[in-house]
Amino acid sequence: NSNIYIDTEKPQLTLVGHFNITIPIDQSYTDTIANVTDNDPSYNGIISSNVSAVNTTKAGTYTVVYSANADTAGNIPDNKTRTITVSGLVLDIFSNNANSNNRAKTGDQITIQLVSDQYIGATITSATILGRNADASGITGNTVYVNTTVLDSDSEGNVEFSIVLTPTSGIPATLTHNDLNSTNVIVDMTAPLILNATTITPYLISIAFNEPIETTSYAAVVMTIDVAVIESLSIKNGSSIPSSVLDITLSQATSLSSDAVPKITIGYVGASALTDIAGNEFPSITIQASDGISPSLQSAAVVSPDLIEVLFDEQIQLAPGIPRIIPPPSVDGRFASSNAISGNILSISSPDSSFYIGAILNISVDTSSIIDLVGNSFTPGHILTSGTGNTLPYTINSTTILIPYTTILDSNSLSTSDYNVSFGSNPPSDIRSAEILNNTLVMLTMQVPFGTGDTPFVEQLGSITDLLGNTVTMQSAVALDRAPPLIILPILSTSTTSITVVFSEAITSSSNSIGNYILTGTDGRSAIFGPTGAIITTSPFIGATFKLASPINIQDLSGNIAQQTNQRVVDNR
């Protein structure tokens, strides 16, 4: 009672795509291959072809044969063939707008040109460009051409066309945008858009556009920033979209804070406007830049035998999903037992209560788990505590003076009028604020920044009391310089083999070594020392980034160590 089934059905080969394909000479060809199926579900069809025989560098007709293996019953599928015609036509599409960089706008003429390697014996039956009949067309010798003028109604995008050629004998051939797949003109009817505006450094803001910007148009445009003075503008256009960045370099006298989000206004000057390379105008607009500056170490001080406070230049937090600072900060090479973040202060605890007020300690914060409030990661670095070894006042940056006392102060008795701060023979400078830190440390913040190498004269004029009402005095004295030298940004390249680094104050000759600097994008060869900086000679480069490799070897005349930095070199050639 058995039923015997005899399989006589062949597997079926089907082509993917067209049976006849025309491509221009020298254009790459990717075969769409074929599929094979069978009534036997266990059949494993393996397809082979001679597509490698298609020579796209030589005009001619090529037959690609597809075959597949037999099924388990021995049935062999029928072969399939595809005809590949290498037409010998080379496509060129261009606009008469010489400055368009392959982008055409209203009024421009687009010309499509097909050049053969031999005489073309044919006529043009029809030709359409951008969905309408071409304005003019013809065949001259071995060249087919059609053209049209861009209208307001044309939509943005790659140029689409269809050209029907009727040879003196044979079947008419239709060449389209899809067949030739080499369109290099874009009809651009849209004004450029801003993708983002970001603060990169305290002296640099970058505006990214969604397409290239005309490099001669931005210079004539009104541009203002609400918190800073613009020093120069430069634009970078890449080879792809989005590809355009407008860099705004700020005056060093009006640098941005680390959490700055300045407003930028772009407007017209007379009839001039910011345009894309097709001539579409960018509208007048006010935008707000986002904070793209990473938090950095500002100062550190011992406030008790078991506590150091490290100040950042903006509020910080742990990155999402990270429960603690990893690795923990270290003090003179020893990991801290615990630490905590509050606002812009990182508190570091001693494992053995060994810290003492006035100690000079090397604090290393070697983690990227710290971010600012918008997510910019902290770049690992180190800093020295601003110890003095006595109760003399000392500076920690270009606006801040610390005055240590030996007893706990009553904050209600403190005001800015209690102190005078003067610089040499100059009259006293205005004090913005006076506040008590950690019970025994008074911090004076000045209205006008002073040089990081300055040593102002500090006097206590008013009456300050402790918690019991006793009057507390300080010794009027010159504040010790504990402010580290800073790199004055931007770091400039004045030639393809030279980078200039300028510090905020005089530094020692130890900065002379090229080993103190790390350059990415070029190789450093030598560093020529100057009183406040160095000129670094490099191998030829186009763009580069810079950072201090060994800041501990770069010190001001008071022995303060330069802070680690990582900055992009600004092209000033």
C-alpha cells in the first residue's frame, strides 16, 4: 500500500532586476544576481555566473549566464541570461553657475552631455529634464547634449532626465538618470540651516550648517555675541553634507565661562547676506550656543587634617549609571578613602587624617566619570593645593585671593569693605565679594581680573570677629603667587611648520623641552623658549590638536605648575 513519488520538477531560476541593462563605459557594475527555488524544501540552491567577464572599460555587449546545481532528484534548472551593454557613453552633467560647486538654483542652465567613443548614428526622439521637455537638444559627432533652465517650481534634489535615442537602424535606446547613475548636479532651492552652535573653548564658538556655505559671503554679515567680542571668523567646507562649520574666535579679553551658552545674532549688511554655494540666503536669526566646554580643575586647598576641597570651574556631577568616582582621586600618589561632589566642589578625605592646612599636595583626578551639568566629560588632570605654610594671603587664579585665619570666623561680621586690595602704586581695586570657606578661610573675588603672576597687597581694614565675638586681625601683606600659569588661547599656527604657545605670565626655561608638548596631527621637532611661551617647530601639517605632556615641568617664576590642557590649534596663516 506504499505510494512512490517521483520528483521530475526542475528548480526554477529567476533573475533579480532587468534582463537587459545598459551602462556607460568606465562605470562600475554591481550585478543584482538571481534567485533559485524548488518544490523540495530541503534543496540548497547554489547559483554561479560568469559576470566577471563583463569588462566595463570596453564598449560592447556581454552575456551573463546564470546556472544552479541540481536538486536531490537530479533535476537541473534551466540557465538564465542577462545582456549587459557597455554603451561607450560617458556622462557629464554641469551647471553654468561657475561658483555653484555642482549646485544649481533658479535661472541656472543645466546641461547633460553624453560623449561616445565613436560617432553616434542616431537622432533624439525625446528628452526630458526635471520632468519637462528639454529647452534644447541635439547630437554633434560623438556627443549627445540636452539642456534646460532651472525654474522656481523645480524641486530640490538630484537631476533626473530621460533621453530616447533612435539609431539609423535598430531599436531605440532610452537612457535615464537611473540607468547612468552618475548625476553630479543638485538643484538647490533651499536656504541653509543651522545644525548646532557650540562653545568649543572659552575663545571659540562653532556653528555647523547642513550644507556648504559660500566662503566669500560670511565676511560681510553682521554677527554679534551677547557676552563677548568677536575677533575673527573662519569657515571650513568639507566634501560631504553636513560639511560646513563657521568658527568664531573671541577676543581674549572677553573669554567665555565653562558653562556659557551665549546668544549669537546673524544679520545682513546692506544687500549682503550669508548664502549657501547655490546663492540661497540664510535668514537673519538669533540662536543660542550650547555648552561644549569640559569642566576643568580650578584650585585645591587643605581645609582640615582630613579634608581637601578641589574647586572646578563649573558645577559637576557623576555620569549617569556611575555610582562613584572610578578610579578615586589620589593625593601624592595615595588613593583617597572617600570623596563627594557638591556643586563645583570635589571633597577628598584622608585615610589617616594626615593633611595639614598649608600643605602643598599633588592632587590627581584621573577619571572621566565626572561630567558637567550638560554632559561634557572632564579631562583627567592634576593640580597642586594652594598651600602657603603660614597665614599670609595668596592668589589661586586671576580673580581670587585666599586669606587663611587660625580661628573660626563669624560670617555675619564679614563684608567687602573689610579689605583693601591694591597692585603696586595703583589705587585699590574693587572687590566683588568676600566669603568664608570652611570656617577659617576668606575668599576675595575681584571685579577686574589681575595677572596670574601678580602679587597684590592685601589689607584688613574692618573688624572681623570669631564665633565668641573676639576681634580677629590679619597681617597686611603681599599675597603670595599661587596662581598657575595659563595658556592664553587660542593656540595659533603661523605656518604649516610652526605653532605658537603663549602663557599668561613669565615661565621658567624648563618649558624649552619639546617633550613637554603632545601634538596630534603632526610631529613636534623643537621648542624655542621665550619669556612667556614657546614656538614649536613641527613637521608639515594642516590641522592639529595640542596638549601639555608634562605640565609639572612648566612652572612660573613662583614655582606654580601649569595645568593640563587639550586644545585645537587655530589656523592663523
